[in-house]
Amino acid sequence: MANKRCPKCGKPIAAQAHYCIYCSTKFDQIKEEPSESAEEASAVTPKKHAFGLIVTLISLVLIAIVVLLVLFGPVSPFSEQQEPAPTVTTTVTTTTRNAALDAQRQTYIGYWYDEYSAGKRDHKTQGGYVLYIAEIFHDYVTFDLLSYQGLEGGAIASATIEKAVLNDDTLHFTFDNDTLGHKGEGFLRLAEDCIQMEVMIDGELTQEEHSLAVNAVFVRRALPVSEGQNVQELTTLNALKAVAGPQTAEMKTDEKGLNTYTFRGLKAVADKNGSVKSIRVDYSALEKKDGYCYDCVDGTMTYDVIKAYFGEALHDYVEQPTDIRVLHYALSATSAVTFTFDADSNLLIGLQYVL
């Protein structure tokens, strides 16, 4: 007969027994817990294993992300700082800009006349204001300002301003003496085809006689081609300077003791007494290697030779009714030279310097 065990004490008892003969426990008082079958146990175990594996994988992924952030994140001490890609731009250097501006402003060099008297043939006898730009660059200007009052003997009042600071196209300048004992200050502004200037003397803008005080626009003056100074008449250095204006280069002395003076368009050789020995037309502006001496006015030089040497002229015509042929060459914005020939023989009869 098959036996079973008491659920309380575990002793073997008969299968049909209703109570334990050892501990007197009745079997209907204890509800037996159904035990898991082997199949149920085997089914639960893989589910627990799968869940644990998923949790493990998720944990590993999270850990890996944290490690990557620490090692290669934007604030990681181990991450290499990447330099930003350089921006490629095309810029003009300051030196290049200044050189271009210097070249452009060279056109301002020379004489300018106040617009109220620009049409006068001779400021020295008819009066007016004259502005002479001696040198100009991107950052400074050197110039002379002269006042003529219709009197013989040149300028009544004048001031030389050396290397006044130029900001863009405007400058402020001062001077201590206008040759009459007055102090002054002023402003100058460069425009496209003129120069604006205002000058006050002793703090006042007054147009008194012999004063440098002025508020005007200065312009170029274009002389007729027929006007000018015959260079054969410039026999002294003082006469030459009165016509040609300030020198444009330093004087040079040769081994014979002769001095060479350079003006706008002219080169003159004079001895120690100031007697002019020769004058040459300086055609460096026309890209010529040499000048042309006024001694050529000797009755042998011809129109064809001059034109072949200097090239095409700015003006080439026969002046009526004198029957004089004219070749006119510009030396600069404010100076020129004119060769005149007999229209019949084409022989050179005159050489004039036009200022």
C-alpha cells in the first residue's frame, strides 16, 4: 500500500489516513500548497533570465554613454580643442592703400587761385589769393598761401605750412606769422576739382587790406596757349624764380661750381652770381630721358625735329593772322611749354614757359 507523509511532521502514514498517527494532525485542517510543476518552473526561469539580461544591457549602454561624454564631450579635459576654420577674405593692406592714395593726390601739386580772381592774368599786379601745394601724401600736406593786393613786388602776406596732418581730405593748420606779424589758423578740404579753404587772422575772418584772411574756393587757372614767358628773357636766377615759382628739387652743384635749379618743367644752370647760363625744358613728365635746351632757338631747329623728339603735342596749330605754327606741351597740371615756328620755313623762333 502506498504511503504518504504527514504535511506537518513529515512521518510516513497510510495513503487513506485522515489524521497522523504520530502528531494527531487532521489532514483537513491543513491546505496543501500546490507545488510548482517542473514545467512551470522551467517556464519561469527563462523569463527571469531575459529580464535580467535586458536590465544589464541597458545599464551597459548608459555607462558607455557616460564614459563617452566624459572622454570626448565639449568640456572634457581629454577632448582636443578644434580651431575654427579660418575665414578667407581678400583685403588690401594699409601700405597698398596709402601708396595708391599718394599717387592719386599728386594731381593736387601746383598752383591754385581763389575763384573770384582766377581769371586774372597776373595776380602780382591785379591782386588775389594764391595757394601753392608743394607736396602732398595720404597723411600730410605742405603748402604756401599768398595774398596779393595789386601792388608791385610780389605777395603782401604769406604763410608756409609744413607737413600739416591730413585726415581723409581735411586738415586744420596754424601759423605764427603771416609776414605782417599776425597769427592765423584755418581749415583746408580737398575736393575733386577744387580746394576749399578758410583762414582766420587773430581769430577773425576779416577781408582787410594785406590780410591772409580768406574764405573761398580755389581752382586751377587755364591760361591761353599764346600766353607765357619767353625763356630767353630769363637771364637771371631771380627772374626765373619769379616766373617758375618754388623749386621742386634741391639745388645741385657740379665740379665747375655751376648750380642746377629744378622747377616745374624747367631746369636752369646758373653761376654763383645768379646769372643763368642755360635753361632746359624738363620733359621727365613726358617720359623723356633728357630735356631740351633753349639755346636751340638759333635759326636752325625745325618743327619736324622738335615734334619727332617730344611726340604728339597737346596743341598743334597755325595761329592767325601771324602765320606762326604752335606746338604746346603740358608739363604738369599747371605748367606747359610752347614752341613757336615760322609757318613758312618751319624754323623754331621762340620757346615760352607757360605757368
